[in-house]
Amino acid sequence: MAQLFTHLQRIPLLPCKVQEARKFMRLFSISAQKACQVRVRFAPSPTGHLHLGGLRTALYNFLFAKSKNGKFILRIEDTDQTRLVVHAAQRLEDMLKWAKIYPDESPTVGGPRGPYVQSQRINLYHNYMKNLLENDSAYKCFCSKLRLDWLRNDAIRRNETPKYDNKCRYLSQVKIEELERKGTPYCIRFKLETITDPYQDLIYGPILINVAEHEGDPVMMKADGYPTYHFANVVDDHLMGITHVLRGVEWQISTPKHLLLYKAFGWNPPLFGHLPLIVNRDGSKLSKRQDDLHIEHYRDQGYSPEAVLNFVTDIGGGFEGKEHNVLLTIEELSEKFNLARLTKNSCRLDFDKLKLYNQMDLQRCLKSPTELPVLLDQLQDLVKKTFEEKLSSSAVQEKVLNPEYLTSVLMWNEDRITCLSDLVRPEYTYLWAIPDHLPLDQLPAMPNSYADILQSILEAITAISDNFTKENIVTSIKVVSKQYGLKTPAIMKLIRIAVTGMKEGPPVGEMLSVLGQDTAAARIKHALHLLE
Ligand code: GLU
């Protein structure tokens, strides 16, 4: 909107003739629309994995763009060559794709305002740097590392915040030429002006930070010819037509500096909004090294993009009429997105919510004819990978990897698991493989041998000719327990151990009905064999 106002101020007086006036208005409304098209960006540095904080920034920019029919741009900020991590840029883009946050313009998608990788735009920064030198907003600084270190250490010794003393701001032209002739290396610094007026943060309201009070003139171009973050970021936001900058609150302190740069260039700045800090559930700070904060970690654990996105959007608000604990698609999230509803409070992560959302998503996929086959393929791969050796017999493989069996396993467990990978945890091994050990020593003594009782169970369950349902199974087991004078829980325990190799587990009737008559019988035969 700020841009539109400036745009309006520049419009010449309306032409008098009505026809011409109409034509003018038509043209104007198109150009105003163009001027107003929302363009936002996510500008990560490729220094590691995509983190929850980064995902939140990318997502909120994306949702804002989509809710305004605008464009979402991915720009890689790799000017700090010392911190680069190989393949990190590609991985970032892949992870955004996984999360269904598709950029309209990016290093791989391309676009009209590229290149979208800063290290490929170096010449361009040099040209813009010249402008600032020419209009006296920047200067060459020849201070050696030794002097800068001395300044820093001296400030620390005096218990003051270290800051550059702007010495080279005042060098005479003669001195500059002399140092240049000698080939003294230099960087370029920006002359910070005093700030007296606040800027309007879209989320935090008026913010007044007089940077010049806290910092010396910042470096814009390093001695190696690479621009710093501040300079490249501002030049690119301008050249890429960015209308709104939504980024983490840790950048709020840089914004006044960026606004001064816009002023020095004579450019209209975008609007700025800062997203509140994300903290742990107990309010403690997140650590960048926390592995469980990487998006790849969630993907690899079997969390769905929808679950992760709903989890992230749940913490900071920004939605109109969004109920908690209702899973929304990314399209629904963008329909409900409203920047004005973003909170300023720190956002506390509640990982139980992530689990809940993933369970909801699993249940949704189970009901969807298009998503179910994908889910079954994933489960099939997971089972194959986890139980590779135990699935050696092709008959076993055929049975447990069969889509019908996989579906019944999923339906039976939909309220117990939160992630597909839960189904390959040790306590679910019995679903996929024959137990190799029976902890029968845990069972109470019985009047007859375990083998005799299991033989009767085998006969009873093989004789079920109607549906092999939990009810029919339980009825026939009860008949056997009566025959031996046993209590039902005791016989159930024996069967559970025989079939699963575990002392604890799900209700026996349900479990046998999911395994199916053949498998149940085969398991009991196998147990009898182990008992021999
Ligand atoms: N490259 C910065 C980062 O790593 C971008 C900050 C901004 O959005 O301006 O987060």
C-alpha cells in the first residue's frame, strides 16, 4: 500500500476529456494492480539444513503471497562464502518442495528477475556500490585487521559494546588516493545516519532503533569483493520487486539499517514484518544444532508435510477462523491466512501436536482412494527395509506385503500410531515376522502342558468356518479354556506369547483376526515346533 500511495502522488493531473480520462483510468488500474502485486521472498543462507524456523518463514511468506494472488520467490543468499555447506542450497529447495511450498521463482524454477543465487550477481552489486560511493553514502575503509581487533579488545576491556569508530569516514581525498596507490586493501562501509522516526512493523507496530548509536558504520562490500548480507539483501529485494519482507524477529534489528540503505539509494522500501521467536515448550531457546528441528528429520521419521505445516502454523497464529486440532491443506491455510492476526508473543513448540496432526493425516489418507495406495507403498517399503532378513520366505513376504493385509493392519492401528514408522517398531514385529523366541518362562504353571493347550487352540481356530472375526475367535478360545479349566486371561497370555513372542500386546482376538486364519495357525504350529 505504501508503494501505491507514492505511485498515486506521482500521477499527473487527470486529462479533461471523459474518453481520455476513462482510458487513463483503465491503464492506471492495470499499472496500479501491477505495482501492488504482492511479491515476497524466502532468502536462506545455504549453511545447513532447513530448520523449523526457516520453514515457518518460508511458509508464512508463501501463504501471504497465495492469499494475495502474489508471487513467492526463493533466493539463495550465499555471499558469506566461509559458511557455505555443499549441496545445502539444493537441499533447501528440495525440502520446500517436499513441504509443498512451491516457489514461483527460484534458482531451479528460474524467473524474470534472476539469477536467484547471490554469488551469481556479484557484478551487479559492484555497480550499485558505485552509486553509494558517488552519492557520498559510503566510503572506503582501509583499517587493518590488527586495528579492528585492537578496537574490539579495547572496548571489551572497558566493558563497552565493540563498535567501529568510523575513522575512515573522515579520510582526506589525498590520503585515500595515497592508500589506493600503495595497494592497501579496503572494504566499503555505509555511513549510518541518525534515525529519529520509527518504522511501522507489520506485526510489532512502531519500532525505533537508532542503529548509529549502537554500531559503527557497517561493511557493505568486503575486501574480497563480496557484498555483505545487508547490502546484497537490500539491492536484491529492490531489484526483485519485493513488496513485503516477512522474516524472523532476529532480523528486526537490521531493518533500520536496511531502511537507511533504501533512503541512500532513493528507493521505496518494502513493508517489513517480523515473525516472533520460536521457543521450546518450556520457553527455552531453540538450538540450531537440535537435530529434531530439521525438516528432513520429520520427513525421515514418516511425518507428512501437512502434519508439519499445521504444527508450524498452530504456534504463531495468523489465521482467520482456524480451529486448533483440525488438519488443513496448504490451500485451506492460505485461504484463511491473515497477516493482521499474527501474534507478537513467542511461539512455543508442542511436539505432541505434531504427533496428533500426523495421526489425523494418516487417518485421512486411509479414507482417501487416491492417497491410500501411496500410503501402502510407503508401508511396504518400510517393512521390506526393516525386516529384510526376517522376510526371507517368499510365502511370508507375499502375505505381509499384500495390500489387503497392509490395509487391515493400518485400519486396526489407526488410533494407536502417530507415524507410519511406528508400525515397524520392535513391539509391532509380530505383524511382519515369526517370533524366534517364546518367553514361556513368564507364564504361570498350567494343569496341562503348553503344547497340549496350544494344539487344542490350533484345532479350534482352524475349525472356524464362518468369518475369522474377533468374536468367533474369542468364542472358540473360551471353549478351549473351559475344557482345560483355565481362566481366559491366562490362556490369552499363552496364545499371545506363542503368536507374537511378547508378554504384553494387543487383545488376542483382534490380533488373530488381523493376522488371518492361515498366519494365526502357522504361528501356533511354529510355537509347537519350538516347544518340541
Ligand atoms: N539470509 C538471511 C537468512 O539467512 C535472510 C534474512 C532476511 O530474510 O532478510 O535468514
